[in-house]
Amino acid sequence: YRPVELGRERLAARARLLPRPENLLAPQTQRLDDLAERLRRSLGDRSAKGRERLAGVAARLSPTLLTRSTAEAARRLERARLSPALIERPLRQGADRLAALTRVMSQLHPEKPLERGYAIIRDASGKALTTRAEAAGEASLVLQWRDGTLDAVPAGSPPPAARPAPKPRPATPPRQEDLFG
């Protein structure tokens, strides 16, 4: 029985040395109280600022003020109407420029000289030849006038070579022997 009693005394002595639970939680309790107070004050300040801002906006949104600003905007819109001349002038200038470019384009068309009696000389592939030397080097030429084309051969050049006749094929192809039979 004595060892049990000694154990109890030791336990009681050690329990007296431990700090009290209230003392352990005191700093956290104080911090929690401080933060709760700060939160209460900040919510009050924030709601007061929101009320002030709402009051300022509400003053600007009164029906008479809105009606007056709408009427003023309508008057400014009526005064800002564009005259038709401001729109028609750039359109007319653009149309004139387009007509001038169309005239220049039709004069610069490569086949326009054909209407005045000229001809375009092309090689067999259709490329326009611009010098006598280019034309002399070709075996055949195509002359293009306003009303059509004409195939020609330059004087002094050999006639175009005829295609060689295809080689005759044997009547029956050689038969391959059967590899399995």
C-alpha cells in the first residue's frame, strides 16, 4: 500500500508544477479579444464609408437631374447632325479616282495594241517575244491579232521535227514460265 501512496504524492507534486490551463491560454485569449474588437470597429467603419458613398451617388441619381442630363444630351445630338455634303464629297472623290484608274487600266491592257493593228508574237509555250533574236531562235511561233491567232515558222529555220514513230511491239508478250509447276 505504501508504494501506491508514494506514487500519488509524486503525481500531486508534479501536478502542482504544471502551469494552470488558464495561464497557458491567456495570450491566445487576449489576442482573440483584440482581433474581435478590431473586426467590430472595422466593420463599423466600412459600413459608414459605404453609406457615405451611397449618399453621394444617390444625390447624382435624382430623377430631375437624370431628366435634365438626358434632355441636354438630346439637344447636343440634334446640333451634331452631319450635313450630307460631308459624306457625299469623299464618296464622289473616291468614285472619280476609281474612274481614272479604270481608264488607265484599260489603256495598259497588254492586248490593247491589237485593236490598233499590232500583233503579239508568242513562242509555242505562250510567252510573248519582244525581240527579233528571241523569235529567230524559236522553231514555231504563234501570231496573235485582234480577231485570232495564226501559227507560223520563222523563215530560214528548219521545219519542226516530226515525232519519231513508236517502236512496234511484239504481237504476243513473252510468256513467263510457271515457278510452281
